[in-house]
Amino acid sequence: MADRLPQLELGNQLCFALYGASRAAIRAYGPELAELGLTYPQYLTMLVLWEASEPLTVGDIGARLHLDSGTLTPLLKRLEDLGLATRTRDRADERRVLIALTERGRELRARAAEVPLRLFQRYGIDLETARELIRDLTAITESLQAST
């Protein structure tokens, strides 16, 4: 039997803990988002659009969500099919597609407002703990991105 190497045990891997937490969190969102008629990636996209004060390019949204246009385009088309967003060519540069919320998309924001707090309750954490976790995870992400 080989010598025990705790640093190589699955339970000691930060990446595995993050992976498990991410999968569980996304699953927990499922029922909440089903009530809104959204999938998890659609919800993230709507969050970006709700924050914007003007239409965004596909590239802008992709940069915020860390998604390429090949992944994002069908998602945005589906949001358009649902009547939540519009896709139009930029008159100044026809190569760019602008994404804007429809009235229905803006109205959905009010219904979605309680989703994060309900999820924090399911996680068993309060708002301040959630904010601390977000800060820590953001710092880890930024550190890893800077090192690669």
C-alpha cells in the first residue's frame, strides 16, 4: 500500500468542494426558476440585463457571464422567443447585435426579486454570510484568472 498523501484525498480538494457546492446550488435554483419560466443560464443572463441601463452587445453579456457567443446566442434567442428580450443589429455597426429587455422582461424582475433570499434560506445562511462567501469566491476567481 502506498504512503498516505492527504493532499491527494478527494475530501481535501477545494476544487471538489466548489464543484459540489456549485452543482447543489444550481439544482436548488431549479424549482424557483421554473416558477419564473427560466433556466439557470437564462436567469443569469436576465440578471445582467436587469443591471444594464441600456441595451448590451452579445459580447458584453458574454464577458460578464464568461460565455462565448456560440453558447450565448441560442440562449438569447430563447429569451427573445419567450418575449423577455429583443435582439437587433446595431445601426452604428451592423456586426454587433444589441440585446434589450422587453416590457415583459422588465416586469419579470419584480417576480425574481425574492429568489436570492429564498435560496440563502435554503442554504442555511443569512445575507451577510452570503455576501462574505461572494467576496471570498470572487477573490479566488480573480486570483486564479490573474495567474493563468
